[in-house]
Amino acid sequence: MSERRSLFASHWSATPIARILQPMQEFIDHEQSSGIILLAMTILALLIANSPLATGYFALLDTKVGFVAGPFKLKESVLHWVNDGLMVLFFFLVGLEIKREVLVGELSNLRAAALPIIAAIGGVCVPAAIFLALNTGGPGMQGWGVPMATDIAFALGCMALLGSRIPFTLKIFLTAVAIVDDLIAVLVIALFYSSGINVAALGLGLAVLAVLFGANFLGIRSPVIYIVLGIVVWLAFLKSGVHATIAGVLVALTIPARNRIDAPTFLARAQAILSQFDANDQEASRMLTDEQQQSAVIELEEACEQVQAPLQKLEHSLHSWVSLLIMPVFALANAGVALAGSQLGGEALPVVLGVVLGLALGKPIGLTAAAWLAVRLGLADLPKGVSWYQMVGVGVLAGIGFTMSLFISSLAFAEPALLATAKLAILIASLLAGGAGMLMFVRAPAPREAALPAAEA
């Protein structure tokens, strides 16, 4: 038998950089890695905010940076650039995920989508109702949207740590719930946390969006077009009063989701190209000068380009950047709260109770009750191999609000003291939800093995 070839060139695998990067790549590829990094940045932000470095930390976040180009001036604080600039990419990825799920994912089939949609609606309405019941007429009333969100990175990270105790169908269900949850959060931000609308700027943004939809309709796939015009949409929304991150979701909806060739055509073409490459097999050192092999590689790249939809490529390319860079930077900039005991009492108490009870209690109650009602009425089916105990556990894990909750709190509270209180409450609630959810699954009875069929006589 011929010796099996390595997936990597022999000279690369033997290099020091490969030995350094391989463990890092394995860590990045693990599902829970983004949650671990997010947690580490949160702890770091808390340590800095409660250390002698706190003054410099908050001064840096308040530092104004930007540019001036003729009559156009754009200067904002570092914190503003993180929340309205970097987070646009997070919301762009959310938009890509929503579009994919609606077209071909868990939300593409009405029957299959019914359970996560109904559960997500219950999971946002009950926490908001709890918050409003405690804060109506008070200074923190505007924060009713804070306990509505679920942080999918932390929730799936907790599930990944639980390993085989979590059925795969339950992970799919939670992912679908989180995507619907994000869509609701985007609508809430657009409708209730945007103000002072500049009609001219908004009109410009919508006009460019129309051009992007037209480019999609005409079959234009070049990412440069969508990136350049997407930046124009973001700038227009930034000046319009509609929150700039909404531009990320809307631009994502214009990204083409169709491929140029189907799977059987790609397979046939790839096999022919690889046969051509293999027929001209040479030593590695001579491959750089072999025109036929180089031509085959280029043809294979073109075939790969045509079988992938731009939406797929962008989602795959952005996922690591968002989960391993943008979200940790957001946590580092937003989770720094001075842990003063006075923030939990007095006039701030209703906000604390609204957030903590909304996330840690309202989420599981709303999500599980809505799911139970949907199944009871015959509108949906419980995921295969999932018990109602596990559904309650997922509801508890969904109470980890963190990223989206911190983001909405920064829009809801203009007063620094209330904002700090809300952030602290979010951290407490997320810690309670994550700990309680994982404990529920750890203490759950082991799943029974299916009985073997009786032997035939």
C-alpha cells in the first residue's frame, strides 16, 4: 500500500511556529472557548475597575477619538466606538445567522420553528413584565429591555462543559431560541431605544440599503460592494438617531445566500480537477514551477467560490473574530463596575431586583411555560430525547443575559449610577443562572439506554 500523505506539508508541521499554534488552534476550535475568553475579560474588567488602575481605565473609555473630513465630523468616546462601531459586526453576524436560519435552518420549517419562536417570546415577555412590575413609575423604568436577552456564547459554553449530559437536539433548540431572542432584541432597540430621528440621514441609509438589495437581486457577489456600501449605511444610521447597530442586521439581510453551482456539479468538477492535479504529481519543490498543477489549484479555488454562498463565507469568516475578539473587547469595556455595596440598595433596589429576578427567574418561567403551552395545544413538538426537566434547565441557562443585556443597559440608562447598578445586577443574575443551570444538569438522572428488542424465536 502507498504511504498515506500528511494533510500538511512536512516542512510546516516540523516548524516551531506550528508547534506553538496547534494547541491555540485546538483551543479556538472548542465550542466553549469563546465563553471562557468572555468570562476572563469580564473578570479582568472588574479587577481593573476596582483597583488603582480604575481612574485610567474610565478615563480611557471616555477619551474622544475620531476624524474630520471637510464639513463631516465624527468624534466619539472609545466606549462609544466599541458599542456603536465594533458591535456592528456582532449584529451583522446576528443578521447573517437570522437569515440562514430562516432560509434553511431550524426556523425554515414552520412546525419545527414554532417551539423555539413561542418559547423565545415567552422568555422575553415574562422578564420584561417582572421588571416593569417592580420599576413602573421609578427612575429605572426604561430598563425593561435589559432582562430580555440571552447570551448564546455563555449558554452554549456551559452546555459544552456538561458534555454528553446535554442532548444535541437541546443545543439546537437553545441556539434557535437565542437567534429569535436576538431578533426581538434588535426590534426592541430599533423601536424603543432610538431617539431624535434625522429623516435625511435615515433616508440616505435606506436608499443605500435598497441599492444593496438590488445588487443581490442582480447576482452581484463581490464582498467589496457590500462592505463599502454597508459602511455608508452604518454612517447614515449613526447620524440618523436610529441605533447604528441596526444597520449591521439590515446590511446582513442583503448578503446573497445563493450558490452558483450545486453540490453534484461541484463534486464532479472537483474530482476532475484533482485527477488532473494528481496526474502531474511531482516533488513538492517543483510544484511552484508546474503550470498545470497551479492551474488546477486555481480552478479548484474558483469551484469552491461558486459552491459557497457569500452568506456562508462571511458567517464562517466573522465567527472567530466576533467571538474571540469583538465580544471580549466589549466585555472589557462594559463590564468594569466599581463594586460598591450602596449600588444594591436604596432607590437602585428595584432595578437590581428587576434584572436579577427577570433573568434568573423570569427567563425559565416564561420560556418553559410558553413551550409547554405550545406542545399542549399541538402547535409544536418537544425535541426528540428531551424531557421537561431538561427544558427547565435550558430555561435557567437562557437567563445568562450578559452581552446583549449589557448592551441594552448602556442604551437604557443615561445616569451613570443606574447604569453601574444595572451592570452589576446583570453580572449577578448571569452568575446565578449559569451556576443553577449547570447544577440542574449535573444532578439530573442519567439518561436511560433504550431497551433492546426481544430476540426472535
